[in-house]
Amino acid sequence: MNRFALLFVSMMTLVFAISAQAAEVKIAFVNSSTLLEQAPQADIAKKKLEKEFAPREKEIRDAQQAAQNLENKLNKDGVTMSDSERSKQEQELNRQLRDLQRMQSNFRDDLNLRKNEELGKLQRVVLSTIKEVAKSKGYDLVLAEGVVYAAPQVDITSDVLAKLQQDVKSGK
């Protein structure tokens, strides 16, 4: 009985110690998807990609227009063309359409690759900023995905977003 009482007292002491420590833990929540959408760094990355891929988009539009013009010419003048000329024009149209499909496919692949690269950079910046804000505000734990409910007083999304905006203004 004496051992049982000693074990019981030890367990209760441990439970009280753990619950006292748990009461002092400062927890926060951050909506990372909101940050990834609203961070000014996301707009910067988007504009960078648009500028980078604009010449290729123009090239694709020009190729589409050229193929469309050739198709219109075939539809309009195909009846009056010789068989060999019409066949030659149809082969040229088919070649242009194949080239166009290849250009579009390569464009999509390259764009997706670059989007993923920029998203990875943005995610690293957001994560780093979340850590900075959490440390500066004394949080012990910051939760993100998979949270069913977070009270407004523990949501630090706006603090992190403000820090991201401040970093852009200061050139970070």
C-alpha cells in the first residue's frame, strides 16, 4: 500500500507539472493558403512570370494566326487550286498545326516548371516569415493546415501578412 501511495503521489505530481507547463504554452494559428494568395511576393512572382513568358505567348499567338490564315485561304481558295497546290497547302497547314501544338505543350511545361519554382520560393519566404513573427510575439506553437477551428485571438495570419508587406516595401 505504501508503494501504491508513493506511486500515486508521484503520478499526480507529474500530471500537475505537465498541466502547469501546458497552461503556459502560447499557441497561434496561421492560414498559409491565405498568405500564399495575398502576399505581395506572390504578385511580384506572377508579374515576373508574365514578363518572362510574354514573348513566347506572342510567338504562339502569331503561329495560331498564321495557321488560321492558311486554313482560311484553303477554305476560300481551295476549290480553285490545283490538286497539287491544295495538297501542298494542306501539308503546310498540318505542319504548322503540329508545330503549334509542340510550342503550346513546351510552353505549358516550362510555365508549370517555373510556377513551381516560384511557388517553392514563396513558400520558403512565407514559412520564414511565420517563424519570425512567431518568435517575435513569443509563440511556442504555430498551427497551419488541418485546423478545424481557430479563435480570432490566436490567428496571426494578418500579422504575418503585414510582415510580408513590410519586407517587400523594405526590399527584402
